[in-house]
Amino acid sequence: MSQKVAAIVGVGPGLGAAVARRFAREGYAAALIARREESLSGTREEIEREGGTALPVTADATDAGSVAEAFGRVRSELGDPEVLVYNAGAFQMGGILEITPEQFDDCLRANCSGALYAAQQVLPAMVEAGRGTVILTGATAALRGSARFAALATGKFALRALAQSMAREFGPQGVHVAHTIIDGQIETPRLRESAPGRDEATTLSPDAIAETYWRLHVQDPRTWTLELDLRPAGESF
């Protein structure tokens, strides 16, 4: 198991798949982790068709035991990940008096707690190796809580704080931790289907984001980025 490993939590047809393909092109074995198996098959086939290695693993990112079991399989079949991209999340729109405690807690676990569970599985080996990269996918909601977006914003604010604390603790040990603020909608098959006439220039390209993630991974340690915001050129901010 001499091949380098990149673990992507939250693989779907958009950003997660693009990140997996990008790292696979650089020779990394891609551990594809998602809640549903059907979210993984297409990406696995794409990577293997290009001669790469992909391991699909189903796991519930909101369940620490499920995450631990998934990473145990990754370590057993591929090796210790050198890269972790946490791309899982949940969105539940609703006012403060409308959202249920269960919905709120589910969003918090998916948007933040799962990142902690995953990081705890990869950081020991990264520290031992003296290198590694952890990228946490955030959102505009990490910077402001809009009306009816409390469930999302709370988790994304927390994810940003987790990234800051993790970077300050593990950066000196050789682990690059980065938090990205995705300020806009990512182009996905579902978005194209729901808005077929939408100008693609108004959405973020998943492949372009994945390229940015690769560049974060290979950054010189003397110029590490902690936080990076990404948006289409025409997006107001």
C-alpha cells in the first residue's frame, strides 16, 4: 500500500466527485465516502476508466461509529489518507420557530460534527508522517446567518471555528488545514435540470474548485492558506 490516499467525505455528482477525480489524476487512491452507495458508483467508474484507484465506502457522517468503521476500511484496503476533504453537509431551511430540534441537531452534526469525527481518524497518521492536508468545505453561511438559515449557518459557523482551532493545533506538526467559503451555487446535474436556461457563468465550476483544492494541498508550507473564499466573477458580495 505505497500509493498515496485521498479521502473525500460527501461524494456526490458535484464537488465531491470532482475532487476525487482531480486527486486520482495525480496518482492518489480515492476513498469515496457517502451515505448512499448510489452516490459513489459513477465516480468510481470514471476514476477506474482512467486507470485510477477508487474505493467506495458508505458511511453516515453524523455518526461517529459509522465514520470510524468507514476509515478503518480505508486504512485496511488503501492505507492512511494523506488528504482529507470534508464535503458533507445538510440544509434545512426554516425560521427559528419552525425548525424542529431534531432538524437543527441533524444539520449541526452533518455540517460540523462529522468533520471532527473524520479528522480524528486521519490526524494521528498525518502527525506521525509530519505531513497531510485537511480541507473543510464551508459556505457563505459561515460568515453570516440569514433569516430562515439558522440551521445551516450555525453548523457552518462551527465548521469555520473547528478549522481555525485545528489549523493552530496541527499546523506546527506539518498538517495543512484549510477552510473554503463557497460563496454561490455549485453547478450540478440537479441544478442544470431545475434551471436549464441558467448562464453557467453564474455558478461555480466543481472542476475549478477541485483544482483549487489540489493547489491548497501542494502549497509551499511557507505560504499556507487557512481560509479561502470562492465565487463566480459576477457574484455580488
